[in-house]
Amino acid sequence: MFSRLAALVRRPFTPTGEAAIVTTGEAELEALRQSPANAQLAQALVAALTERAALDADFHRQLHAWEGQARQAHIDPSDVNNTISGGTQNGPVLQGRDMYGFSFSSSAALTDQREA
């Protein structure tokens, strides 16, 4: 997604009049690329892109489309999506995330232990 945003930001932008003092967002994007965890740099990029979008309707439309794609592509590492489809599961099915301390054995092994 970052490369798509970079391509959008690098599109030609020629502001005129008072808008000539508006940044394209390239410097802010590059600064954030070099230090991606820096919240201040992220805010500076947001401000630059917001200002540019206010002056360029096509950029605004494309930035909005990029944002929608970025939201859909965002995957929270804490999300869990468990799916079982088709067929019959013959036995226990466990679904989850970050499970520890479990051991599994077959029901035949448990039966053998009880009979002994």
C-alpha cells in the first residue's frame, strides 16, 4: 500500500497563486518512509495530503480511493478467522489463536489406558 501511496503523491502537481506554497507531500512521505513509527511525521504527511487534496479534485478522488483500499487491506495481527468448510470432521476441532499448554491424544489411546 505504501508504494501505491507513493505513486499517487509523486503525480505531477502544479499549484498556482497562493496554493504555490503547498507541499506535494513527497518530502513528508520520504521522511515517514525513513522513520515509519514516528507519529509526528505521519501527522505531517496527513496534513500535507489533506491540503493538497483540497486544491486538486482528482488527487482528492484518488487519495480517497487509496484510503478505502488501505482500510480493506489492513489486517490486525490479533484478528482470528477460523473456517471449516466441506466434509465431515471425525474428532475434536479446535479453533483459536495463541493456544499454549495443550496436548492431544487419540481416543483409542485413552481407551487403551483405561483398559490397562
